[in-house]
Amino acid sequence: MRGLKVFVHNMPAGPCERYVVARVDKGELWYWGSWRNSKDAYEVAKAVDGVVCENVEDAG
């Protein structure tokens, strides 16, 4: 499997869940929220016109 690293602005200082929803503004990703499961994250991303990124730092 191949992965990409992306930078998401405004990430919380503390821990966040595995699936991060971000919105694109002027070519940059901005944090919207995070969820434990991908299904919920994708539903939110669709509702806010965002994208889902996987937080691999917290992945077990």
C-alpha cells in the first residue's frame, strides 16, 4: 500500500482520532474534526465538502 503525507492546518495540540476531516481553502487543508471510524468521517466530509485523511501517528 502506498501513502501520502499531508499537512493539515489548525490540528489540535492534544490527541485526535484516527480519521481527520479537513476542508480545502486556497490549496491548503484545514482541520474540521476527527472521528474513530471511517464511515462517520466520510459522512461528515461529504456534508462539509471536505476530505478524509488518516492520522497514522495515533494508529495502533
